[in-house]
Amino acid sequence: MRISWGSDFAVLAVRHNGRLAVKDAHGALSYGDLLARAAGLADRLIAAGVRPGTPVATLVANGNAALRASLGVTLSGAAEVPLNPVQSAEERAWCLRLVAARHAVVPAGMEDAFPSSAFTRHVLEDIGPAPLEPQRWPQPNSHDWGRVLFTSGTTGRPKAVVHSHGGRWLATTMLRLALPVRLSVDDRILLMTPFAHGSSLLAYAFLWEGAGAYLMDGVRVAEVVDLIKRRTVNHIFAPPTVLAKIVKGMEGKRVHSIRTLLTGTATLSPALYRAARAVFGPVVRVTYGMTEVFNPITVLQPIETDAAYRAEDPGRSTPLGWPASGVELSIRDEAGREVLPGEPGEIYVRAPHMFCGYITSDGFASPAEDGFHATGDIGYYTATTGLYLLGRRHDVITTGGYKVFPEEIESWLSESNAAVELAVVGVPSEYWGEVVVAAVATTARERWQTVENAATSLTRYKRPRAYVYIPALPRNALGKVDRRALRTLILERYRLIDGPYPKLEPRTDCAPVPPGSTRSQA
């Protein structure tokens, strides 16, 4: 099977030629302009020797140029290797070595990120538009490399995750089918997270429906609130950390213009859902996806999200919904055996749009023989409730012989503190195995007691034994809390006084710790 991106692009250009396709803080592009500029980039790449499956790196901040670069690389048949601008130079160099990229697409001013001795650099501002004629473009095989992403590197060096053109095309189609509302030319989605990840998937899905995208480079809350109030956008992609900032920025003002709040990538706490619902109404759509398997794996539509979070006893697991068409789930124990419905285990996924394999320093490795990918997530599934997430396997805390999911504790502590960012980790203890520690990103003392009070309704062994109050939580390039970095930060700044009633004591051999910034519980 061959993938004809050129035919798709040409149809979009004809059907929606003068309509708004994408907008950012610097201007707007119509479908005709955007796709003609993408065609110009594709021409340049092909003339430079790029062929179907050739890795081509892109390093472009969120904005019109990011979408243009992505479409142009895709149209050429190459494998797009989108890099996150917040990556360190060392990590970027590692990723480029893994995939042996020799071509890079950049905006003016970013050329130095790619030495001319090692890369052919294609500067967007130097490339003009070109005619969009379907027959001129390559039709890559469905199994040709189409996109290469990278794991977050929280457990070691990032791995390259290779996706095919066929998988990428199918994921776009599946995401369109999973949208909770029928889109029209009047729909606009706000995308603020790095284009190298979820934002790009949604941009493609909206474009293929004739809708538009507003790309913002980062989360600028005042601008977001203004866009909402002026009805410039009516859909928003907001992972929970972003959603919390937007809800706070709305200051309780009720709005009815947002058709869908699309969220995922992290757990959505009941408190944050209630806060978002109070502002926007029951419009939250949840999906489950990961670097190895594009969204959607599972889908929880707004009416289902509302029912799950409004249940009398919603539990302390996170509802993720139902498998998308063609997706298979398998919940397995530590020995790899399937568990009974409703029992917890590791989530395994098999899907037609999943990755082709990993690239590490040891070379290329194909997925497991049975086609199932071990996600590293712990959850359970039943035919009547769908998939629920409990937490990450490597994040589970073993304390006093019990296994505790930090996400569950975080959900409890957030119950009355939706606007407060917090995270739970385990620190090594000879007495307990690990001691549960909660880190709260606030220096406002009036919030400390409310967080600690919320823990009193937890089962005793799940309660944090100590609380650390810090200005901000460490996060990785995707915006997710980096628990390993957080644990390291705590151990660098505090010494554990072990025993039946453990506590954290500030170290005297490091930078001064603000008075009262740690509290212990018996």
C-alpha cells in the first residue's frame, strides 16, 4: 500500500483554499498559502536528495512555521524528526546521532543548531511556495519511515521511536473519527504544547476536516483567556497542568463558547475536572496515547467523562475510556499472564497505528513478536467500565510491605486544592523500604494546612510521612513531572531521619532551606 499525501494536500488546498488554516501571534495563513509553502519545502528537500523514509530533522517553535515544516517534510515522503526547542544541545545531538539525520529544517536564526559540516540546512524563510500538483510527489510505501519521536529519557538516554507513513496516516484518520463533535470551517483549536508531540496530531486532524488551528508558543494564560473571551478559539488541547493554569486564569467566569477541552498525557484529578466543568461545562474529552502508540489508544467522550467523574464513588484511579477502533488491550501480571477483568496489571497495547521499532545505541529493535507493546502503566479493564489507570510501574512506592501508587495520593491531596501543583515520591528507608514524601509547589503557607488535612482521609500507610514545599516541580521536556529529578532534589536538600516516625531534616552542607519548608507526620 502506498500513502498519497500529495493527493490529500491537493484536495484540502482546492476545497478550503482561501479559508484560515493556521494562525499565531505573528499572522495567519490560508489553506492555499500554507500548502503551497509546504510544497516549496518538499521540492527543496527532494532536490537535495531526500527520498521516502530519509530522516529530516525539524527544530521550530510552536507557530505557523512549525506546521509548514511538518507538512513539507511529510509531503516529500521523508521521515519527520521533530525536535523540541527546549531540549538541551547535548540531548538534541544524541537524538540526531541515533537516527543518522543529515538534513535539518529550521527558521532563520536557528541554523547554528546544526553544524554545516554535518547537515544540509533548509532555512524556511529562504524557500518560496510551489504548485501543489499531486502527481509530482512521492507516494511512500506504508511501511516506510514516516516520523521519528523520542522517549522522554526519564529512565535513561532517550530512545528513538520509529513510526511508518501508514501508521501516521491511519492515526490522523482515527483521531478525526474520535473527535466528539463534527467540525466545520468555523472551528479553531488552540495548541500550546510542543508541536513535536500531541499538538501536531491534532493540527493534522483539524486541518483534514477543514477547520483551523491557533498555535501559541507556550502557555501564556492572559492571552489564552483573551482568546477564549473573544471567541477566537472554540476547542482547546490542554494537558492537566495546562488546564489548571487556564482554569485559574478564568477566575471563575463561566463561558459557553468552548465546544471541547481535549486532555491527556497525564492524570486528570477529580478536583481539577470539577473546576474545569464549573468554567466550561461538561466538554472534557480524555484520550490515552504515548510515544509508541499515537493517540487515540482509548477515548472517553465528554458525556462519559462527566459520568465517570460525577459518580458517587469515582475511585482513585483515572478513567481513560474505551479502545479506539482497531486497538486491542491486554492487562497482564508480572509473569505476563492476562488477569481477570477488573484486576490490576500492566497495560499492553496492540494497534495498527503503533510504532515500527526502537533505535538505541545498540541499533534497531522491532516490537515484541506478539505485537503487543508493554506500556509500563498499571491499570485495569472491564467490559462495563473501560480502561482505568492506576499509575506507572516504575513509580510505585513500596512502604511497610504495601505497594502505593503516587497518583492515587496526589488525587486525594488535590481534592480541595485543584490549583496547587504537587507530586508524591518515595525516598529510600531501611525501616520502611521507602517513605512517602509529598512535594508541593507553593510557598504560600495558608495552603500547606489544606494539603495536609486532605491526607487524613487516606488509608494510614498511604499518607505522606513528610511534606516538602518548593517553588516549582521539576519537569521534563514534555511538561510532565520528573519524579526521578524530584527525588534527587529532595535527597540533595534533606536528610532522612529514619525509624518508625521518619522525618526530613534540612542538610547543613547545601544551600539554605527556607524556614518551615518541610513538615513531618507521625
